[in-house]
Amino acid sequence: MIDSREQSALRTFLDVAKANMRNYSMFLVLALIMIGFAVLTNGVNLHPRNFTYIFIQNSYILILAVGMVLVIIVGNIDLSVGSLTAFTGAMAAIFFNRMGLGFAATVALTLFVGLLVGVYQGYFIAFVKIPAFIVTLAGMMLFRGLTYIVTRVTPITPRTDIFKNTASGTLDVLYIMRMAPNNRGVMVEQAFHLLPLILGALIVVLMVVFGMRDRRNKIKNDFHVLPVGYFIAKQVFMAAILMYLSYKFALYRGLPNVFIILGITVVIFTFITNNTVFGRYIYAVGGNARSAKLSGINSERVIFFVHVIMGMLCGLSGIVFTGYMNSALPDAGKDFELEAIAACFIGGASTTGGVGTIIGAMMGGLVMGVINNGMSLMSIGANWQYVVKASVLLLAVWYDIYTRKKSGLG
Amino acid sequence: MNDQYILEVKNLTKDFPGVRALDDVNFSVRRGEIHCLCGENGAGKSTLMNVISGVHPYGSYEGQVFFHGKEAHYKSVKDSEKDNLAIIHQELALSPYLSIYENIFLGHIKPKFGVINWSELIVASKQYLDKVGLHEDPDTVVSKMGVGKQQLVEIARALSKKVELLILDEPTSSLNDAESEKLLQLILELKKEGITCIMISHKLNEVLEIADSITVLRDGKTIKSFDTNAAKVSEAELIQHMVGRDMTHRFPEKKHQISDEVILEVEDWTVFHPEYPDLAVVKGASFRLRKGEILAFCGPMGAGRTELMMSLFGRSYGSRCSGTVKIDGKEHIFHTPKNAISAGLGYVSEDRKGLGLILIQDVKTNISNSSLDKLSVYGVVNKHEEIMAAEKYRKSLGIKTPSIDQMVKNLSGGNQQKVVLSRCLLAGPSIFIVDEPTRGIDVGAKYEIYCILNDLVASGKSVIMISSEMPEAIGMADRIYVMNEGRIKGEISREEASQEKIMTMALQKTQEK
Ligand SMILES: Nc1ncnc2c1ncn2[C@@H]1O[C@H](COP(=O)(O)OP(=O)(O)OP(=O)(O)O)[C@@H](O)[C@H]1O
Ligand SMILES: [Mg+2]
């Protein structure tokens, strides 16, 4: 009697673990890839400095992936984001240099340009009902052309370093100096940044407190909750990741500015997708457009706003990329759309819409970023990086389909 | 092995994550008989058939399946088809953009030198269509037809293959009485030709009419097998085994307080086909709905009932429509379902898979989707309230699911129907339009739904019910409108209502106005 009870408890635990495996498999895959490269590069890729650079180098793609995953959930695709990043990046440089606007005004105006482009594309997709593929394919060509026109096919370097510092700099406050070995093993005086650690710890505490409160509430109301072991494992896992990340940032130059920008973007849009009516509508429209419509959801408006958001995030990405290159390049943003789309699919989004998460897309983007970075450290050229990334994309989606079938979701 | 049996299932157990769908099931079907399978929603009927036909592959279950005395190791439906076993699923599986005849022959076309002779197939398809009694041009694209007609295409498709054992999962759930009768005759015909048939149905009168044997499943276990040729079985006896208790009434007592206040008035409503803008699907329909009243719309398949209601509901159907809609005496023009919902209308579609549910979302989200405005503050969803609402309907309608986080696609058909109903109930419309609300629902749950409809009208709401089951319409409605060929043929009060009356009215020649 007791035996079978225990058995069934174990069974449900395994069932839960299996059903939730997809949500965490991306973290594991990312960890495995990092460990793999750590072995191949003698740990150079895990060095705090490199760690920081991975985020700086990928931030603009990750920002695009945030918007792209919304577009994909709603069942569309956006091919124009690469060109649009170039265009908004160029416009930012023009506002700043030729028009002599201040940085804040430049940022605001650039985001507004992105938003306007989103309005234009969203209008044709949502209300005129031209397939997103076509509208954004046209956009891809249009904005590349416009970028060439406004830049006169020559790079524009911002007149001050503020772009560069924003994109490549870190929040260099609140640190202590101490002696530590550098990468050659020589003891030198180095900064140890407290801010990332404090922020990381704060987030962990908040996460645990809110997680427990929510759980207690649910239990009180007799709602369904995951087994307690599973809950603890999940919290520990998330806390470990956050603290590891904070620690790495603490050892180098503190929190990268773009990490903060990206972090805020991710938090906002995760909140929107998980907790707001608008977010629910995005999933509903992507899951079954006709049913959504009959449920009284204004699906045109939802699709429209998703493309507006995408446009604005392109504006943000454009500013960051111009800063990262310290120059608005006419040919900026080549293949960004493909990287962003791949990030979403590696991160578990479904090609048929209705499925996907912001966090998943971030993980997908980081998987590619870590591979790029690791292969560069091993001095393997871009040619092979493409080959590897292609394989990763295929494998990831294949694995996704496989686990979905296994957990009875396919 | 006893070769009297074409199919034997021994000690079958099938688990899904968190659910034991089948628990040590034993089940045998004699050669040449019609074997019916009964049980509540989620009892495991469809799962059992899916195991038999290889939808759930060999190895994913415990126990044995013997076909013709040989243990079957089907890895997919293709394997079972090779053994001349055909299954028609509860949820139709036609290719929506292909024509009738293409669907009939899809997957087993025999090309000559790699070329398909389509015109030959059109001719060949005619014989199967005649057999199932579907009088449509074989060229018609299936998505343009109602669910009922698509069902007939499915059967024609099964017949066009060589079949020894035919499994029909709730074949009559979307047919009206006359059409169901035709289908049952068809099954009896097939029996004469030596085809063994397993049929799942919630319509017990049909079951008793044609079955040679009946097996009752409950909670994944075989409860009892009856041999109807040996001893007569009564409906009450069946129900008692299905639900585990006695059920004396099929319809709840009604004591409707109908006020004289007309809440909805539709005048001269005409709707045109979405693809052929000159073809009128509904012609000059006028009707009134009073507060606290249950109206039923009866009529044969294709009468225009669904089209009428969907076009009223924010023009969700049709290319254009004309006429006036008054709610509480005020004229309204709805451009979208959203407008209609804000004016107090609610619509539950008959096509739960295509128009009702979001299959890849969980039960909770499907229930709350229409009511998020109510469940949120400044656009932020109150998840706690959302769970409470979903739990409330899970309990009150008895939705059988391991939790409200279960994906809707993993629910049994009847439980999916309950989810669609819950969504509309939660939205709280004052005019509740339900299209085949009890399609695929077991007797016990039907009674619950009838009670809910009665409660709604008791609280001053009004209900319009489209029903193809005449006893249901007669048992529930205060007034019945009979439709056929796009016109409202007439109106029958609750006192005068009878099946014959409805039938004759439907077939009446229209008096030209
Ligand atoms: N793929 C699946 N994953 C998880 N659970 C499932 C899956 N398929 C079926 N179930 C569960 O198995 C049980 C039996 O389902 P089944 O579809 O066989 O019921 P049924 O007797 O056909 O009911 P109905 O009359 O409503 O069609 C249900 O509780 C259902 O939720
Ligand atoms: Mg079923």
C-alpha cells in the first residue's frame, strides 16, 4: 500500500520534471556549450572579461529577439529588422551629428522613428492584411536603400564618445580594490564590483519571497502546485545562475550598460507577455486566430501593436549597434534578422505561432552568441561559425519537436 | 484463441502524464457484430480505440491487442490500415482545402504510371457518396461544408478502402436525427456485407437500436459488457452503469419566468455566402427573443441556423448581411464579435476545434480568454482570480482533467466542449447563443448543462440554442423556430412541440411573401 503510494509520488515527480524539462533544457544546453568551450579554450571563455563581452557583443541581437519572439508568437515573421537596425542607427547618428541634438533627444527621436516604421509595417500587415513575410521583405529592401541614401554610403562617426560608452561601457561604481591574480597569474590590484552582487542578491531574494508567497497563496486556496522538491530545485537553480552571472560581472568592470538596457527590456516584455491582457491576446491570436476573434479579441489591433513594438526595439538596437561600432555603417545589420529569428526558434518558439517565451529567445540568442565567441577564441573563422550555427538551429528545433511529443504536447 | 472474436484486448493499461486513461481493460469484439462503446466523458473510449488502431503505438501501453487472433504490433495508423482496420476519429481529420473526392482517395490513390486520373476518381467517388447519402458535388471543397457533411465524407473515405473492422468515434454527434438514422441504417447495411463495426456514442437510443453488444467504460475500467441479443438492455440500466448511479430524468424540471419584455429582435435578416456573394444563405429571417426565455432553432443540416447566428454575432460569417438587430429596443450594428460581446451577446460555436478552442493552450487560459477585461486591473491580469474562475467552472461542470494547467488538446472531446461552454459562461452574456451545446457530451453532463441553461434564464438571461437533437429542443425550449433552406419556416410553442410537427414544418413549401 505505502509502496505504491511512494511509487506514484515518484511517478508524478518524474512526470512533472519531464513535462517541464523543455522550459529548462535551454539553460542546460547553454551550460553544456559553455563547459564544452571552457574545455576547448582552457577556460578563457569563462573569464570575467570575456563573459562581459559576450553580452556586449550580442546585446543588439538579443534586443531584436525580444521583439521577434512576439512577432513569431502572433504567427508572423519580420525580415526587415536587420535593415531597420541599420536605418535607425544611421538616423541616430544623423540626429546627433548633423542636427546637433543632445543624446537624450537623439535616443527619443530614434525610438520614435522605429515606432513610426512599426506603425507603417503593422498597418499593412494587420489592417490591409498583406502577409508579414511580404511587407517585411519589402521593408528589408526599402530600409537598406534608405540607409544608403541617408548615410550617402559613408560611415558616420558620432561626434562624441557617448554612444560608444553607452554600448560598450559598464556601470563603474561601487567597487573595492583588492589584490588578485590576473590572467597570467601575476598578483595585481583589481577592482571588485559590489553593485552587481548586491543587485543579483536582491533579485534572488525578491524571487524567493514572491515565489513562496505565491505558492503559499495557492496552497491556501487549494490550487494545484508543483511538488515542493521541484519548487526548491527550481529556485536554487535560478538563484545559482543569477549569482554566477553577478559574480562574473563583479570581477570585471561591473554591470555592462547594455546588460542593464537589455535586462530592463526583458523584464518589461516578460511581464507584458505573462501578466497583461495584451500579452494573453498575443498568445491567443497566434494560437488560433479565428477562435481569438470569436472570443472578442481585436486581433488586428494586437498584430498591429506587436509590429509597432518590433519597430521600436529596432530603434533601440540601432542605437546600441551604432554605439558598439562607434559608427553608423551603411551595411550595418546584415543578417541580424536571421540571427534574431534563429534565436527565437532555438529558444522553443513554434513556427505555427502561439508558442514561445522571451526568456527562451534570450537563451537561444546566447547559445549562438556563446558559440560565436567560443569559436572566435579558438580562432575558427566565420565560415565555420555559420556551419555550426546552422547545425545548432536544426538540432535545437528537432530536439524541441522530440521532447514535445514525449511530454504529450505534440 | 477463440476465432469467434475478430478483436480482443487483454489487460490493457495506458498512462498519460498525470492520468491513467485505461486501467486493465478487457474487451472483445465478435466477428460481424456491431459493438457499441459507452461511458462518460473522459472514460477512455477514444483512447482505447486509438490504442487498437495504432494511433498510440505498440510499446506506449501495457497489455495486449489481438486482431484475428494475432497479437498486433501497430506502430502507426498505416500499419493497422494494412490489416483492413479503419478508424474515423471524433475530431474530423479531413484536409480542409481539398475537394470531397480528393479527400476520399487521399493516401490510397492508385496512380497509373505515376499519373492520377482525377476524372475517374470523381466518378468513383460518386458511388461512395451515394452510399453515405451525401448529395454534393464531389468537387466541393470540404471546409466549405458543415461538420455534419464532413463526417459523411469521412465515412465515404473509410468505405473506399478495403475494411473489415470499422471504428466510428461518435459519428452521429454532429448529425441531426434524420441524418443519424440514415447513418445507422448504413452501418447495418455494412454489417450485412460482413464488416465488423465498433461505434462510440453518447446517444443511447442509437446504441440500443443497432448494437449486438455494448461495453461500458468508466474511469478507464471496463464495467460491464452486454449481449443485447441474449437479453434486452434498457437505457436506464446503461446509464446506471455509465455514471454509477440512477438517473430518472433526462431533462431538469423547468419553471421559466418569461417576461413579456423582448430583449432581442431580429428583422428581415439576410446573409450572403462568404465565397459566392450572390448566394443568400439566410433569407429574410425575423425572430424575437424574450427575457428569461430559451429559444431553440431546429432544422436539417445546412438550414442556415449556424450561419444566421454567426452573422448576428458581429458578422463572423458571410460576405455581407442586411436587416436590423434590436437589443432592448435599441438598434445595433455589430462590425466585429467584440462589439456583439459588449452589447451582451455570447456565442458558443459548434466547431470547437476550429472556432472554439485554442488547443495548444491550457484549460485555464481557454476559459479566461473572453473575460480578461473583467479579470484584470489596468491591463494586468489577476492570475489569482483567473485560477479561481477556472477552478469554479472545472468543478461546476465537472471538467475531467488532472489540473487546469493541462493543455486542452489532451482533454477528451466532451471535456473540451465543457471548456468552451465555461468560457462563454464566465464572460456572462445576457443573451447566450449556444450552437449544439451538448455535442459529444455524456448523459450526466448533459443534464448538468441543461441545469445551467435553466439557471441562466432563471436569473433573467436569455438563451438561443441551436440543436440537432429534437428531444433536446423539445425538452428544453420555450419556443422553437424551425429553419430550412435559409428561411425560418415557422414557430412552435412548447406546448405544441413534437418531432413530427417540427419535421413537417421544415419540409413545408415556403409561402412566398
Ligand atoms: N494525449 C493525452 N495526454 C494526456 N491525457 C490524455 C491524452 N489523451 C487523453 N487523455 C486523457 O485520458 C482520459 C480519457 O480520454 P478519452 O479521450 O479516451 O475519453 P473519451 O471516453 O473518449 O471521452 P469523450 O466522450 O469526452 O470523448 C481523459 O481524462 C483525457 O484527459
Ligand atoms: Mg472521445
